[in-house]
Amino acid sequence: MKTMDYLLQRRRMVERLLRSGMIKSKEVERAFLKVPREEFVWQSARHLAYDDTPLPLGTTGQTISAPHMIAIMLEELDLKQGSKVLEIGAGSGYNAALMAEIVRPTEGKSSDMGYVTSVERVRELIDFARDNLARTGYSDRVSVVIGDGTLGYPERSEKMLYDRIIVTAAAPHIPVCPRAQLKVNGLILIPVGNTFAQTLVKATKYEQNKMKVQEVCGCIFVPLIGEDGFRF
């Protein structure tokens, strides 16, 4: 498929998400228009890149989420230019690229040095996400690191707390370590439930050890595996 065909499909996808009310803000709209989703799906699924459905990432057992769910999460995350973001579950790197476009846009000059750190446990996906982000020009604003995402990213949190934390896999509860790595007035967005169905939860940290929890919507994600998540 030609580049212009993908561009047309991208615009149509954004129009659908706007009409359905999934995209609400100009920042999220601009990010969806800017980031080429076809560069972040498995090669065999490129022709499906702009369908509103999850797509498998090869044989890793992981997926790239449906565009409408990503839009919901980005709107709820309420990112700002300059935000420091921790993503738990890099997948293909697509979510990280979208967030990078909001916290540190490609177009225009910004003195706010927003940044996204994405933790992934599957080596094949780490390489895939890094390659995708490098090819599309986001390596200066996104780091993909290996680790147990249920523990957050302690290597960096000792020096810097995060404004936002987003978890792209289902957890039985909000993990303890990511809570501690979040700034006061920051928020964490995470699917919470069992391995079959979950509720997308938004928790805002209003004091050092206190959080206000809101339920956003029902959802279905692959399980978050690790020391403070599901164990198989």
C-alpha cells in the first residue's frame, strides 16, 4: 500500500474517533494524525493498521490495542507538554510515540522537555519497539527498557518521579511500586480485574500515600505478568 493510502486511512480513522467522541482534545487528535500506525504493527498486519481492532504482535502473545481504546486512555491520561511519563508495557511502541507527540511535539519549538520511559519484559518486543521508534523519529523522546513493569522503573524513579503512569496490561490491583514512583497530583491509568475482563481505573495521588480512584470503562487487556501482577 502506498504512503498516501495510509495517510488517507489515518485521517479517516481520526474522523471516526472524533465522531464517536473517543477523541475529545486537539492534542490527542494531532498525535493520532501525526504518528504512522502502519509503522508499529506487525508486517503481516499492515493492511489492517487502521481497523478499529486489536492486532497481534507476531507470536509474542501481546497485541497493539484498538485505536478507540488508545484514544480513551490518552484522553483520560490528560498529558501536558513537559510531562514525564512511565509506560508499563511497550508493545510495539505506538502508544509511546503518541504520548511523545503530546508531551514533546515534533512540530514547533518547545522548552518543555517531556519524556516517555516504557518498560517491557518481552525481548522481541523491546527490539521491535525500539526499531519502530527510531525509524519514525521518536528515539530522542522515548526510552524502551527491559524490566518487570509491576515494579515500575526504580532505576530512574530514584532521581525522578513521574507525572503520569499508564499500564497497558491487566493487573489484579494497582501495583505498589508504581504508586510510589508517581508525583503528588500525578495519576496512574491501569486496567484492573481478572485475566478475562477488567475495568479501566484512573487513580490520582493527592497525598503521599493516598489516591482517589475512579472507574472509567470496561476493557479487555492481556495480563500484566510480574512480581506484583499475575504469575503464570
